[in-house]
Amino acid sequence: MASSIDAPAMRRMNRATVFRTIYDNEPISRVQIARRLDMNKATVSYLVDELLQEKFVVEIGYGQSLGGRKPMMLRANAHAGFSIGVDVQITHVTTAVFDLKNEVVWLQRQPLYKQGEQPTPQNLTDRLEQEIRTAMQNVPDSPHGVLGVGVALPGMVNARTGYVYYLPNLEIQEWPIQSDLAKRIQFPIFIDNDANCGALAEHHRLVIDNLVFINAGIGVGGGIITDGHLYRGAGGIAGEFGHTTISAMGLRCTCGSYGCWEEYSSERALLRFLQDKEEGFTLAIPHPDFVATCVDRAQAGHPVYRQAFRELGRYLGIGMSNIVNAVNPQQIVLGGSISQAFVFIREEMQDMLANRPVANNKHTPVTLAPPESVVRGAASMVTAELLFGEGGPALEV
């Protein structure tokens, strides 16, 4: 039996399509939109007029004539509204305000908890509310204000239901975070894994349709873009590469298994190596500046720290070799705190990738993500769902 779409839903979909066409191809005229979408010119003009009236789109002047009257050119109004992104990590939280073009308007990085404070769903909900309300105070005046909030979390999350299965390094599990936050914040709220958010941001920045984002910090996670879409899997927890086995009888992981990749390629691995090799070693994790301090010592020429990063790079490359053989991405993008050591881990990492994968996978490049990738990706969920969402509330904000 054929399904039908009612007229209001069709109009919302068409509005979203027209707006996305302007957003992706600006400057563009009404005639060009109609041709690109194979849509009736009168329908396009009507929808564009609505978008202009609601200030999602602005006219920027006449373009070049192609034989008739000069066309009026259009672009998306980047300041029509704003989204808030929150990136929760084990030691700190980054909160930012972004315009509709996903450019940073305001950003701050703060400790996640006060010293001695224990991570619980209640405490984390309180902290998130505080961060979001601080961000709201830094949103510029605009026609539509705050459109929504995107939150990136370091663990196993179902983005479709807004439910946390497990945040392993915070020891929080079985938590309906989206509904808890919605009781306090009266904006649409979107939740996802931090590596998925990083993958979304890098997909848009690099314009690459097949990539893997690796978020390497105290733990290691992955986000997968395949054929231009984020792959979340059946339960929303695809990309947990940190818990793939690279040593059958290896070290016990925080997840309860043995030989997990993140035990050899994370801050925990770096700490363990340094504790073994340097007498009187005093650094500890979790600490927001642990990797930065180790990088400083490596840059100063300290051989133990350089050796530690080479070992880390080797294991990162081994795990990445497994990933490229399984997923066959065009590129791997490395983010997270470990990426601060890119200059010291790159050679060993690339050596593993040049030798271990099969066929053309040996040529998969690894690049460095900008430090704000995850929080940017969190905010981009708002734009993707509210402004471009098929059948959703597209532009009805």
C-alpha cells in the first residue's frame, strides 16, 4: 500500500530543501534554485519569500544576467539563529555558541567537576544546565534566538532515544539524559557520542563522504561517515573501536574485557609506559593537561617521553590498520587529547598504516582534527535536525 504525505508535511520538506540549496550553493537565484531542484518557479518564489520574511534568507544584490533581467541573489542568514554545542570529556567540558554556518561565536572550556566531586547523573545534569545557561547569556540578538542544544558524551549513547547506555570513565550508565535535560532546558536537545560528533564536523569541513574520526583521550572511540551519512548501527553504538581486541591475552580494560585497543593507545597507555620507564614519575590522570605536559617534555628533548609517544603511535597505527581494512575510508581524522602529540606519533602511526592494511588501504591518510571539532559537531546536530530534517520541524522554529 502506497504511503501519502499530507500538504503541510510536503511544504515543510520543500522549504527545507530550498533552504538547504541556498545554504550549500550561495549566492544563488530563485531561477537557479528552480532549475537545480526541478521545482516549479512559482513554488520556489513562494517558499523563498517565506524564508526572507522569517529572515532565514537575505537578498544580497543582483547577479550577472544570463540573457534577461539580472537575477536577485540569495544567501542564508548566518545570524538568523544560533545553536549551542557542549562537549563533555572526563576532565573538562567545552561549551560554545555557533551561528547557522557553524562558525564559533563564543566558546569556553571549564573543569567538568570540582575537586572531590563524584560523577553522577544528577551532578552531570546540573553541570550541563549550568553550561547551557551560561552559553545562552552569550548568544547575540537574532530573529530566532537559540534554536537548540547538542551534547556530545564520552561513551555509548543512543542518539535516536537520547539514552545513555554507559559512560565508562565517568561510571554513569542507564540514564535518560535527554529527558532529564528537557525538564530544565526549554529548547530542542540532541545527544550523541563524542566521536560521532567529531565525524560530523570533519565530514562538513573536509567534504569527504567516507571517513573515520578517532577520538583518542583517556579512552578511544570512533565515528564513521559512510557515503556521506553518519553510521550509528542498530543500537546507536557503532564505532566503539577502542574496545576491539588487539591482544587476546592482553591488559584488562575498564569495560571488563582484555586486550582492548584503547588500553594500548590512550592516555592510560601513555601513563603506564611513563610510570614503567621514568623513576619518580609524578604525573597522573585524569588531568586536563596531562598530554600537554608530556608533549612539552618531549619537545624539550626528553628521550623517555619521545619513546613513549612512538610506542603510542605504533599501537594507534595497528588499530587504525584494522579500521581501514574493515571500513575502507578515504581518510582517518585524529582528534582528542592524544592528537596534541601528532608530531611525535605520526611517523610510527603512518609506518603501521603503510605496511599492515591490504591493497589500497595502505594509502589511507591520517590528518589532524581542529581542537573544536567535537563541540562543533554537537552543535551541527541542531542545524541538521531542525533546519534540514526530512519530515521534521524543518524551519518551523
